[in-house]
Amino acid sequence: MTPSGGASILGATTPQSPGPATFMHRKTVTVTAPHGIHTRPAALLVKAAQGYECDILVECGGRRASAKSLFRLQTLALSQGAEVTVSAQGDGAQQAVEAIATLLQELN
């Protein structure tokens, strides 16, 4: 470990995974789909998220998951009316947050 908390590999430091508080771009939306975000719409969300290089998190009810993992996304049980925060960090983060947040509101 290095003094900054990251691991050292041959003199290089790799930072620990950022928590949601360190993600640069965030947006909170409400799920409007009558049946929530079940498998098929979640798969569309994951496909869209995988088109971005940045790290994207979806948070709901105090739990969070990568928007790029169908399994982890489904553990959030995103039902109609749920308040969902999308956050991202890295290249294209702002565009990714806008796209995923919009998709969450439009999926049926």
C-alpha cells in the first residue's frame, strides 16, 4: 500500500475504487415504467452504459451497482416510483449520466 491508500505495483500507484461521493457527474430521476426496470429494459440500459468508457453507477435505496452489469443492476429492484441516482466518472461521464438517466425515465 502507498501512503495515498492505493496499491503499488513496480512503483506505480493504482487508486482505490472511488465511492459515489467522488463521482464527478450525478443526476437523480424517478423510474416511470409501470413494471419497473425488469430484465429486458435493464439489458437495454446495460447495453447503453457499455457504450461509454467511464465508470457508471446506479444507486437506489442506499444500494449501488454498476450500470454495466445486468446481474448487479437487477439486485437494485428498480420499481415504478423509485428515486434513482446515476453517477459517472471518467471520459464521457457527463454524456453517460444524461443518457442513462434519460433512458431510465423512458423505458417501459
